[in-house]
Amino acid sequence: MAVPKRKHSNSRTGKRRSHDRLKKRSIGYCPQCSSAVPTHHICPKCGYYQGRTVVKQDES
């Protein structure tokens, strides 16, 4: 079994972990009602996705 010969420095460990953070969710805008919507999701206000109405919303 392979075993490391030397301890990695804190700097090297930090460089490796620099990409492990959480990324912000990308937000787009619905072309139908202009509300902010996460990308690749159906609009919660109007039910619009990729050029068509996917979910019918009750107007109440």
C-alpha cells in the first residue's frame, strides 16, 4: 500500500481545497413574467419553461 513520504504543507492543502467551496446558484429571468428564476427550473409564478407553459397556474 502506498504511503506518503512527507506531510503536505498547509499552503499545498489550501491550494487543493480552493475549489471545494459552494457556488452561488445562477439566476435567470422568466421571459413571460420577468420574475427571477433559478436556471433550468420552471417559473413558480407562471409555470413557463423553454418557450411553453408546462404547469397551469390558478389565477387566484
